[in-house]
Amino acid sequence: MADDNEEIKENEDGAEGEEAEGGKKKPGLIKLALFIGLPVVILLLGGTAAFLLLSGGGEEAQLAEAGDHGEAGDGLRTGVHDNAHFVELPEIIFSITDRDGRAYTVSLKLAFETADENFEESFIEAEKLQIRDQFMGFLSALRPSDIEGSAGIQRLRMELLRRAQLVLGHDRISAVLITELVRA
């Protein structure tokens, strides 16, 4: 009987040892999270990064890609077109204020680039007034920081072109040129 009891104890000890080893074989919750969750998170982050890189970024990237004609291009102007004509607009004077409430007076001279050699004759007074109204509404909302640097000037040109094309149509003018910009 003593031998039987010893055999039972050995079986119990052996069984306990197998259960202990079996417990180690089952992955824990932390290991499961590391082996499944971590690759999923890495894939999501990689997918997000790829989407942001391939989608163009944002407004800054779109402006850098935009050519002088508001179309996607290489951002460089290779020269004046053979059939380009320029129409100068009257000087626009407007006020802008900074965040501290200081007012600045800005003098702006512009020219439209067009392929129509008769544009100046067909550019009627009503259109001039509509364009001036469009420009003044936009320009009066600017802050001094909005027109600083080359990126600010480019954004200004693109916005003025967009507003002029709303009044005149996309086929009549191809660019807005800033011939003078003075902030006092």
C-alpha cells in the first residue's frame, strides 16, 4: 500500500508538473497584444503616413505644385507666352491690422496676363467694379503676416486670380501679376 501511495503521489506530482508546463505554453494577454496588436498598430501608422505623403499634404503643397495659371505644374514659369498681353489695373490702397490692433496701409499694383489682345477694350467698367469689390473684400480681411515672404505673395496672387476668374471667367485671364506691393 505504501508503494501505491507513492505512485499516486508521483502521478499527482507529474500531473502537476505537466499542468505547470501547459500553463507556460498558453500565451498570456500581454504576449497576445504584442504579437497581434503591435503589428496592427504599425500597419495603421504606416498606412496613414503613406496616405498623407501620397495625397499631397495640404494647402502648402498644393500651392507649391500650382503653376502661375492655377493649374498643376512644376511650379516654375519657363517664360512669357508668345501671345501674352498685360493689362495694368488701377492702384488699390487698403488697410490691414495686425493682432495688436496696429493699422497698416498697403498699396498694391496689379496686372492681368491674358491671351486676348483685345482684352483691354472688352474689359468693361462694370467688370472693373466687380473685380475691385471682390479684391477689397478679400484684401481687407488680410493680416500683415498673410503677405510676408514668397509663400504669402504666391497665396495672394493665387487668391486674386481665383477671384478675378470668378468675375471674368477662366478663359479671359491666365495670371495676376503683382507689379508693386508697399506696406506702410
